[in-house]
Amino acid sequence: MGSILFECVPSGYAKLAALISKEKDYAIFRKFGTLNARNLLHLQAELSDLESRLLEIDTKVEQGDDEYAISSSWPKFAEDEERRAIAQRIKEALTYLVSE
């Protein structure tokens, strides 16, 4: 598919985006450094909290009767909705950090 003629692009953001893609020198974007840093700090705090909560659950499991099965079996792990939800949120947050 060929490129769209600049003159055919509608006004507004569509035209501005076409201009920026056509003339690379016009591509000036704000980095939002302070907001990115703040977001990373919030994410770090959230991960620290999730880590503590997961450790609390693991400690309770360790003190239980079925400790080995629960800590080494995915089906047993998956039965604990809170634990599974915490692990999922940790996975999402860490994936976000790696993609940044």
C-alpha cells in the first residue's frame, strides 16, 4: 500500500502526525520525565507491597500441613485466588518495567 498524500489528510492531529512523519525535524515531543519518574516510584512502592503480601502468604503456607504441595504445585498455587492475583499483578508490573 502506498503512502497517503499529505494534501489528502484531514486537518487536526491527523494532519500534524502526517507532517511530523514527513518532516522528521518537526518531531519534537515532551518526555514527561517527572511523570515517568513518579510513575516508576509508585510502581516500585506497589511492587514492594505486593512482595511483602506474597511473602506473608508463603510464610502462612509454610506453617501449614500441606506446605510442600502448595509451594511446589501449580494447581495448588492456583487454588489460592489472593496469591494468584498478587502473582499476576507482580508479573504485569515487572513486564511493564522491562518494556520501559
